[in-house]
Amino acid sequence: MDQSITYRTRWADMDPNGHMRHSAYADYAADQRVALLARWGYGVARFAQLRLGPILFREETRFLKEIGIGEEIRVDGRLVSMTADGARWTIAHTLYKADGRVAATVTVDGAWLDLDRRKLAVPPPELAAAFATMPPYEATPPPS
């Protein structure tokens, strides 16, 4: 299953220099993750029912090419690593320009939070299994 999503950048994504602001890259990566979870049947309502939610410990962005207003970008998410029980994971998102060049990578380390206990939790086995279906991340050198 293709797990990427295509977006068109908006005015609100831009900074005074005329290119996409740094935090918008993270916003698009987060949107792709949330959409993927929803495709697997884990939308906002399902997480509320489970009293479980994803949290991040680290988020790192590598900026490689400028993205401007109105550009079409594609965001892909790939699994870097996951514990055997699915409790902790690392995902690398790649943001591509319309011509296929890599514009940025956003790497996140995350886990699941029990919303009642406010402690880390193990996800349902079906969610861990869905996560394991993500394509693996294969590092490629940045374009010149």
C-alpha cells in the first residue's frame, strides 16, 4: 500500500523569506502519520475509546531544498525501528518536491501514552502489527 500523501503548500506554511517555514515540515510529517493511523482504523475516535495516544520524544529535521508557496509536495513515512511489542518506534518522513528531489527529512522517535495513567503503554497487538507493515527506511545520501 502506498503510504505517501501529496499536499499543496499554503500561504500559512511560508516564512518572511518566501519559503516554507521550519515548523511546517514537521506539520506535514505529523499529518501523514495521523492519516496513516486513520487508514489502519486508528483515528481520533478510536484512540479516545482506547484511552491511548501517540507521543514524541524527539523530532529532527534535515532541510535540503527550498519549498515555496503553492508547490506540490509528497510526504512519505517509513519505519526506521520498533520494539518487539510496538511500544516505541522511530519513523523517518521524507518530503519530496514535485520533481522527485528530496526537500527534507523529518525523523521522529515516539511511543504510546496511556491517557488515564499518564504512563507509557504497549499498543493493542493489531496496532503494533499495522505499524510493522510500514515500508522500512533505507537511508540514501542527500542529493547534491
